[in-house]
Amino acid sequence: MQTKISRTLGLALTTLLLILPIISAYSYSPFGNFGFYGSPLDYLENEWVLSAVLFLIFFALIFYTLNKAFKNSAVSVIIALGLSALISMAIAQRGLITAYGGGEISSWALFLAAAIGIAFLIRFSSESFGKIGAVAVVFLTWLVLYNFYPEQILPGLLADIPAFVWFWEVLTSWIGLIILIVIAFAFGGQGPETLLESISRIGNRRLR
Amino acid sequence: MRKQALVFVFVLALLVIPLTSALSYLNSPVELFNSEWSKFTIIVVLLFVSIYSFLNRRMQNPAVSTIISLCVSILITLPIMQRGLIDPFLDPFFGPGGVDWIVIAAVLIAFFFLFYKFGMSTNEYGVKRFSLLRLIVFLFLLIILAYIAGDLLPETVIYGPVGDSIDWIKSLGGWTITIAIIIFIIIVWWGWKREKMGYGWRYRAQRRSFGGGGGGWFGRKNTNTGYDPGLN
């Protein structure tokens, strides 16, 4: 029952977000998709919304930790509410969420999220498809990085270090690609089965 | 039944949108899916699913995992949208066009599966084996398809080595191409026959080596004397 409700809620939320440009009169513009609320940034780059998002994150984390220790939901909720309100208020007071999307904090968030995501993706593909999977993910990552300038992705602190920018340029060059592929091939796991076996299993045949 | 109803409602909604939508500038689904809201939704959903599956495995608490992963995915998506990091992959005006690469990858995967299904040869034991000859035939068919659908090819391909090869083929002229195709067909036919002859050769050789009746070398009966004509 719980799963069904969650699934319905998720589906409704996704559908709402997708059809919002059609039903929202605010997003209308005679010149195309440029009206106010024509982009989610018009809505989300707002101190109220960002404070609420941060508040929710802190609330969930604190509640989860406290409830494990106290085993008492009511007490955990009250403490978590108070603490998360104080933390998000302090963050908003210092102006850390003003212009979050284009600021330095978001750069670090993006950089760290990308680094962690790529690491997990390489591990997953290496375990599932072996060396070929690791090489494929490394190649796709290189292709993504190749299309960007370092200033677009890297935080300002890193982009100002010449040695780091030089390392980035080497990494996104063709020589860098070859080095990355060799490393991925050398350190890529064996995987539970090879890629060819996975594909042949799809076709219900075994390839010798 | 519910799934069918859901699909029916979805298709009906797509069909009715042009009639009911007051905002006539959204008269194409491309405009809807190319809108900032749709891009935002797609990125949020992808991030949410990845983060949620990881968090819930660790925390074993769906409610907390949902809240954290939803908020974190929104916080990651915001700078992606703000900096326009998704645009080079979707819009050919901004960069090399990631859509081109998606089309190329899709064609290559389809080619791989089609070759595996229809291009691999099967030996006498029913085991599938790689055949270079058949790979060449499939590549030739792929080039013909690319030649026919030249205008539909992604820009990355048209201005790349494949496009150059197609231009070179076009510059040869109709008669040259026809003669080349005929020669190619003859070579393939000869190769196919040779491939089959190869199997026959091995089969007869096996019978000669291990005994058994039937036709022998050039119709001679196998005398099983141990004589091995040309096997070594």
C-alpha cells in the first residue's frame, strides 16, 4: 500500500512538472518559452524555496540520527525541527543561498557530486561488465569533460590554480583519453561475467 | 488493466493537447520537451533515482531517503541548469551536439545486435561463430543505408570520416558504383561458397581420419588406409 502511494505520488509530481509549461499562464510569452516561470530557475532561485530545501535536508538527517538514538519519534521530530530551522536560518542569514545556482558553493556541490557519481558509475560498470564496462564509462566521462571549459565545471578556487588547469587540459586531450583507457583496462574488474556473455544471455544463447 | 488504462490516458492526453492547450506556441511536443521545465524534470528524476537507491540501501528508511535524495537532486540540478551545462548535449547551436552522439551510439548498438542475430555463422555443432566475410557484408549494407539516408545523418557524421567516405563514393559516379557493386557481389558469393566448401572439406577430412562410409576425396570411396590427402 505504502509503495503504491509513493509510486502514485512520484508519478503525479513528475507529470505535474512536465505539463507545467502547458497549463501555467505565467510561463506564457508571445515570443516563445521566455515568460516568467518559463524556467524552473525562476521559481527555485528564491530564498524561500532554497531555505525550505535546506531545511528539509537537515530535518531528515537530524531526525533519522536522533530517532535511531532516542527511539522516540515525537522527541526526535521536535528537536530535529528546531535544529534544522536554526541551521537553515543561519545559512540564509549569511547570504550563502543568494544566487546559489551561479555561486561558488554550487560549484563545489556540482564538482563533488560529479566526482562521487563517476566513481560509483565506474565501480558499478566494472563489477557488472568487467574491463570493457570500465573503459566505456571512462570514455563517456572523457567525452562529457571534453565538451566543457574548466571554468564551466570547476569551482573558482580550483580553476585559478594553473597546475590544476594544466592537469585538466592533459586529462581532456587525446593523450589523456589513451592514458585513462589504459588505466581503466588495467584496473577494471573481471566482473561476474563478460560483456559478450551478458549479450548472448539476452539472446538466450551462449557464445563460446 | 490499470497499466493499459494509464497508457491509453497518456496517448489520449498527447492527442488532445493541441485542441485544449490555450498556449498555442506549444504546438509541437519538441517545444514541450525542449523547455527548461522538462530538462529540469528529467535531470531531477535521474539524480533522484540514483541517490535514492543508494541512500535507501544504507538507511533502510524510505521516507528519509526520499526527502534527502529529492532535495539533494534539486540542489545539484540547479547549478547544472544555471550554467547551461545540459545545453551543449541537446542543442546543436551550442556545441558539437550530444544528440548526434546518441544517434550514432543507437545505430552502432542496433548494428551490433543485428549482426549477432543474423550475421554470425553457425558451425556444424550449432555454435555461433564470428565471420569476417559476413561482417564485411553487413558493413557494406550499413554504408548503402547511410548513402540512401544521407540527408538524415547527424551533423557529426556528415562532417566526419563517414561523411567524407560517402562524398568520395558519390564522386565516383553511377556506372563505377554499379560495377563495384557487381564485383562486390561476385566476391561475396565466391567467399560464401568457399566458406561452405570449407565446412565440407573439414567434414570429409574428419570422416577420412576417423573412418565412416560415404563419398570420399573426389568421389572415391574411403579405404581407411591412413592416407591423409593434404590435411597436414
